[in-house]
Amino acid sequence: MPPLPVDTARELAAEIRSCAATIEANRELPAPLFASLADAGLFHLLLPRSLGCPELDLPTYVRVIGELGFGDASTAWIVSQCSVFATYAARMPRDAARAIWIDPPRSIVANTPLPTATASVVPGGYRVTGRQGFSTGCRHATWLAAQAPITENGTPRLLASGEPDIRYFFVPAAEATLLDTWQVRGMRGTGTHHFAVDDVFVPEERTVLVATPPLLEPGPLYQFPRTLLFGSGDAAVALGVARAGLDAFIALASSKSPRQMTGRLRDQVLAQTDVGRAESELRAGRAMLHETVREVWAAVSARGTITLEERVAMRMAITHPIRLAIQIIDALYNTAGATAIYESHPLQRYFQDVHVLSQHLQGRLAHYTLIGRHWLGLGVDDDTSF
């Protein structure tokens, strides 16, 4: 019997942690670690069963990403971002999906969130040109998914709804140019660089609508808005970082004797209070995320659709744990003193990682306003965040 995905992630944690400094320095995963993750099937977790993949239930998936996040935030982020983007396979013909995600060994797709490229209609497909940003995992990708609105005969092509026809175009990595733009202080190992494509031909079958592709697979996983799938993974990463940070602080507090203080750091009331509060907030955040995901998963599995109220609940259970993780790391970092400012101590990396996470749209403070408007019965102008 093959190992369960959570057990696999937990078993890989030691290898992941041993690579953390290298991941940070090189701004990418070491090739052997990427191979271990790919060979363990961790990039295929959310692909459809029709492709011979797990189509893993969302509650278990969140646990897997949490285990990886405890090992290293960048590693977990790459796995989660690439895994969730792979749910587009449920909206593509199976042969096309197989050719992209299954047939090439260790294949992953790195995408871009904005349609900053251009695509012109030509016989059999499209010519795609442009510079694309924020492509997590692109240094390991077999394919890069460029995003662009389609132009036909010099005019923007529209869908039947009247909306622009915007698609992802799957470009072989060898036909794109990676641009070294990921010069950051946290989450460095995600390698979230830009890439550029220049008049690359993409056949029709290697494209998919960004917003409204018809669903070809029936499973409950694909009823969830993709932003909530991404967010569930992001929250799990943040909580994994918070857990690792708390463990690192406890180890430090047990050995450090602060200057001009009697005893060790753990003897200080402030340190004791911080640990007590951090453990409480961490458990509260984990309970909120996991309980909400379980409840909504059960409802969607039974009903086949997700309601607005369930989407709001998911948004709360994503944004709030991310904010709690930030608060936990900030408090521990401040109490740790000068030790935490050195690159040699893991708290420095956790501090940098969680603050890059804090800038991501999934942790936006504005989500609280949308949630509040919903519960106050005021409605929202744009519910795409849910």
C-alpha cells in the first residue's frame, strides 16, 4: 500500500529542512529535492483521478502543505502554487492535460497571475508575445503558462458573454526566457521570477480560458473557486512557518541568557507570555483553517456546489490564520533580541518569509472589510475574493 500523502510530506521534512539554507541562497530548490518532491507525487495531488492522480480531498491537501511549510516555506509554496494551478487540467481535454502534466517526467507548470502578454490568432493556434510576472517555480517548470487576451484580425476577441477572451497559453520552458527579477528578502527559494515569450506559436489544444472554462471533471475539489484553493495552501504554509518559528524560539529561550538580565530567556515573564499566547493563537488558527475546510468540503461533496456563505467562511479561515501567523512570528522575533537578526538563526528566515507572505493578496487586510460587509448584510461589489 503506498504511503499516505501526509506521511510522505512528513518524511520529506528532514530533507527539506537540511536544504533550507541552500534554498535561501540559490533562490530555488536544489535539483535533488525537487526530484524527491516530484517522484513522491506531491505536484500531482490535485490532478484528476482520470489522469491516474489522487484528486486529493482538500482537508488532506491542507495538512500536506502544512507539513511542508513546517520544513520550509518556499518549498511548500512551490508545491502548493503549482498543484493548485494544475486544477486547470479538470477543464481541459484529458489528452491535452496528460501531455502537459503527466507525460513529461517530473512536469510542472509555472504560471503568471496577470494577462500582460498578447496573443494573435494564426492558423492552428496563436502567436504569443510578452513579459510575464510572478511565476513561482519557473526554474523547475517544464511549461510556462503565459496569460493574454486574444486579438483576431486586429480586434480583441470576445466571448459569448461579451467579456474579453483571455487564456493561458502553455509554452515549453525552452521557448521562453527567464528573467532574474526575484530579488527579495523572504520566500527567496520560490524563484518567483518573470519570464518572457517572443512570438511563440501555441496550438489551440494547449490553451485554456482563464476565468470561465467549462468543467470536465465532476469531483467536489473542482467546485471550489481557485482563489480559495490557493488561499487554503497559503494559510497552511503560514501556519507551518509559525509552528517552526515557535519551536525555534523555545529552543533559543532554553539556552540564551540575555544581556543585563538574570537567568535564561525562558525565565523572563515576557517570554513566557509570548510562548503562551503564540501557542494559543497557533492552535486557534489551525483549528479555524482545518475545521472550516472540513465542513465546507463535506457540504460541497454532498451538494455539488459551494454557496456564497461557504466561500465567505473559507475566506475568513484563510486570511485570519495568515494574520495570526504574522503576529506570532513578530512577537517571538521581538522577544528573541539581537540573536534573531542574524542569518545564521532560523528566526530571521521565518521573519522574512512570513512578511513576504503578509504582502500576498490572500492575507490582505481588506478581506476583513468584505467579510464584515457580508455578515452585516451590506453585500459586496465584487465577490471574486471569495
